[in-house]
Amino acid sequence: MRLGLFVALLMTAIAAVAGSAQGVHAAAGGFKTPAVGAHPKYVYIGSASPLPSLTVFGCQTRTIANPLEACYGPDQIQRAYGFKPLLDQGLTGAGRTIVIVDAFQSPTLQQDLALFDTAFNLPAPNLQIIAPDGLTPFNPADANQVGWSAEISLDVQWSHAVAPGANLVVVLAKSDDDADILSATKYALDHKLGDVLSQSFGEAEQCVLPAIAAEEHQVFDAMVAQNWTLFASSGDDGAAQPTCDGSEVFKAASSPASDPDVTGVGGTQLNATPVVLNATHTAIVDPGGQYVGETTWNEFDEYGAAGGSGLSVLFKRPDFQAPVTDSKSRVVPDVSYNAAINGGVIAFWGVPFGVGAAFRFGGTSAGSPQWSGLAAITDQLAGSRVGNINKTLYKLGKKNQSQYFHDVTTGDNSFPPVVGFSAGPGFDDATGWGSPIASALVPAIAKPGNG
């Protein structure tokens, strides 16, 4: 192996186990009732411990058209979505706090984050971990807990990658039961823990107990009243969601992304330029990350996954959506972000194979924390919390979508046997307004009068 170039070769001692890790770990929304699911998609790409002076993984040097598949590091994503000019101006989310609600725990979280920061030259964040109802002992034999541990490490690393100056608070529910997730969210509200909330989980609205759904909406209303900005992932089963017993899928929208207080984040497949190394693989010639295009995320044939969307059965169409849809129901998602496994983001996660293991992650789980980073940067620029941004997003999208968003016009999110929604010009039910052009969108949201 040449210095700094990590290729996705599995170590012999873990080849059999790693082979299973190459498969997709589907979101478990509704698998047990009531429970939410947050099992991101991941593929093992290699070990990076100890780290060399130049950390570039083999998949970063490939395009999504390459049979070996591509991945992206923070520099590439920062460039593709327009964060680099903001970061260069010192807009890093400094002074703002992102609250990440998850369940169970990730026992290697802090070590994973330290490796991520070292590998990609990011500053160590102010990270706080809180388990208000008690920390559930980690059981590595429990696939559900393992899935959540992946989610936690992904959420922390990629909110940090976008907003490297923001404070991070991880609030861990004792389980993924709806009531426990709600308790953790309410704790964040009651203790005024932050400015932005990231929720990379969900389940079919029909699987949420009515009393829980009503109380959750009250908590979100209270957060919006305090000018929090709320995000949630729209799911990884296309226009479908797992039934409440997990036996099949049906057409449904994901909660909490469907709440009108929340900005629902759908999925795309990003096509950005790869990293180019010199002939000896000892230096970067081109850091890559130039935006080429996007399509609706749908890797059903390869990975059994696609970007979530749907029409709510709990919420009527909010006023901000009236100009763009004839539906009488709340439409999800509002916006989108890269969620593909081919073109996934790199994160370190030490639970399966030990500290130092790196994976490329996909799923709309990756989008919510990165949009949360965008909101933290916006708060920093505005000098105060910008609060619920949905009205502003739709106002800007109607005014000049191409200035503020990458309009995703191709693909659909069908998830057999459920027929999905197709993307098209302007706002659509598959990808909402599309993905951010942060260099233009952040100042526009922060501008007084755009709320």
C-alpha cells in the first residue's frame, strides 16, 4: 500500500465478518412498536490506525461511475455544497450548539471522532454526552444497538465536518422506544441545551402512538417558540416505510420529519469530482469536490435503499407549502442531501472491528446532521437563532431556486412494491427543493426580513 492511499481491502482475520458489513443495514423504523429506527447504511473501506500524514482513501479517488464505487471526505463535501467559502470567512458555527438526539450509545464515539479530526485536519469540538434517563449498557450482540452506535458516530462526525466550530451535545435516550426518544428530546428543550436539533431517525407516522405524536408536536412547538431550528431524516425506504411489525413496507411518510415544525431532509446521490493524487500517491494534486450533479437517491437494486418521502396523514399542508403543491397534506421532504452509499461519506466507527475502522456511510441519516451544521453557521452569521427555517426555504425557493439550491430533476424513489415519486424541475415530492448551495443560502436565511 502506498503512503496515504487506503484501498478497501479487508484484513484476512476479519474477512468473513467484513463481508457481512459490506451489506446494507436497513433502517428499522417501526420494527417494534413503538420504536424508531436509525440504522444507517455502511460499507467497510479499510483501517486507518495509525494514521499517516496524508489520509486519502481509495474510494475518494473514484467517481460514482466506477465499478468499485466512490466516497467523499469533508473537504469534498464542503466544496460540493458551497461551505468552503463560508469556512474560509471564519463561519464555522462558532458560538452555536447542535443537539443530536440518538438512542443507546456508541462506546467508541470519542475515539472515532478524534481519528476523524486527525485524518481530515479538523479541530477538536466541544463535545458533551448526556444520558438523562440513564446510559444503557452496550451489548455488542444486539444488532439494534450496534446500528444505533453507527448512527451516533456518523451524526457527530458529520455535523462537525460541516460546522467545525460548533459545540456538540449528544443526548442519548435509554432505548429507541418512542417514549424514551421523546423524553430525551424534552430534556434538551427543558434544559435549553442548544440552538439546532438533529434527528437522524424515524418511523411511519401510523406507527407512532397518538398520545406520543401529540406530545412530540407540543415539544417541537415549544422549541420553535424558543427559535430552535429542527431537522429530521426522511427515511431510507423511498416512498415506503416499514410496517409497524417490520414484516413488510407500505406507502407512508416518516415521523418526525413530517412535522411542520421540522425541516425534513431527503436523499440524493451526489456526483462530485474525486481526489487526484500524484504519481507516487504522496501528495494531493486536486482535492476534488467540484459539483457535477445529483439525482434522486435510489439504490434499491444494489442496496435496497432510497430517499424517503411521502404525504402526511397527521398534518395538513402548512401555509409555506401552499404555493408549490396541490396536496392537502404536509409533503416530506423539504430539502435533500447526499445519501447514497456509492458516493457515501467517510466516518470512523470502532464498534465492529476496533478503533481505526473506516466506513463509507449512506442514508438520509447523513443529511440531517449536515443540514444542522448549515443552520449553526447561519446562526453564527445572523448573530442569533434563526429558528424554524421552512417558511424562508420556500420563500427563497420560489424566488430563485437555482441561486440557493441544486435543483434535482432526475430519478424517483420507488421502493418495490411501492411506487414512489419522481423528481422534476422546481419543488418536487421526491427531493423537495434539492440540496443546498450554502455560500448563497446561508447569507439569505440569515438576512433580516427573509424569515
